[in-house]
Amino acid sequence: MALLELKGVRKIYRQGQIEVPALRGVDLQVDEGEFTTVFGPSGSGKTTMLNMIGCLDKPSSGTIIFNGKELNELSKKDLAMIRRFNIGFIFQSYNLIPVLTAYENVEFAIRLINKYDNKEIRERVLKILAAVGLEGMENRRPHELSGGQKQRVAIARALVKEPKLVLADEPTANLDSKTSEEVLKVMVKMNKELGTTFIFSTHDPLVMDYARRMLEIRDGLIAEDRRREEINVSD
């Protein structure tokens, strides 16, 4: 079942009288449960595309449909609600709140959706932290965690509200190869167990090794769309 559709999506930025095309007419369908990477050279349009999928920007023309809703027609407030309830974000710089513990960083995300009582929130936060391998580290603040542990907190924060889609922008950029692989295995596990759809923007070959679908973007267009069989990941 299609979770996301882009139809003839174009994005043009204006610098004075100059028009700079970032996307030139992208057509794309992403089904529920996909584990997809978007890659390409700097300036190819991959970040622009993810920003529009994540309801952070709107196309100049074309149509984006997410979870059955046409995003072009929605107000900024409605787009913010879609982000809050349906989309999780994982950034290369983690973006954790430094004064909050691992538990509190994850708790903050689920409280924003105002859906669960205090008992349910605690159960969900502890469960997702354990699932990403941080059981016993709930009370540590970001400065007490390694880079890989911080990224695991970021993954837990993105997943705790059970979003339809997680967008990961260069999630392994600040990690060594061993830690990157550990973090990727966590995301593969969550993808399989929760059915969460993941879309990565990356330059990292390791991330592409774990992807089941690879989209190459060049000059604002999808140059190649490759799929492969399920990737088996050992613990």
C-alpha cells in the first residue's frame, strides 16, 4: 500500500531575478514498510525532496500525497500536525536537548502528541529505550553518552510516537563504521518489528548496503531506482 506519492514535483528557489531549480519533476511512490536510501552528489536535490516529504517545505508545482492526504492543499498548521503525529526525524547532529536525560528527551517527543496518560508514557519510553539497547542508561544526559548512544536516543525519540514514516538525514555521518553498523541494525530491527517506513538521505556506502531500495538523484531528477531482496542482519 502506498504511503507516499510524488507526482511531477518541481521546486524552484529564487535568488533575486535568478531561478535555481532543485527538483525538476520527480515521480515517486513509497510503500508502507520500505527501507529506502536517497543518494546523490551535493546539490542534486535529495535534501529538498526530504524537506517536502517531511512537510517542512512545499513544491513549486506537482503533487505530494502522504497517507492519503494531498499536502499541497494543507495550511502550515495542518502540516505541523502531520509532522507531529506521523513523521519522525533523525539528524546527523542528534539534536538532543542537553539538559534532559535520555528518558526525558524521548518523553518530550511523546508528550507533544497528547495521546497517552503518564503511566502509558513511562511504559512506552522505557520499552523503546530498551529496544534500542539503552536499558539502564535512561538517566544519563547527552554529555554522558557516546555518539552511538546519542544516536540511539534520537532513534528512540523518533519512534516512540509510532510514526508512519521516519526521515533520517545522514544518520551515520558522525559515527565510526562499527557504531554506524550497530545503529543501522537497530533501525532495521525497528523497521521489521514495527513496520515503520524509513527514508534515508546519505553518502554512506554502509547505509546503502542495508537498504532494500536505492534512489539516486542527479540534477533534480531520479536517475536510478534499484530494489533488492530482503537484507538479513545478524545481531
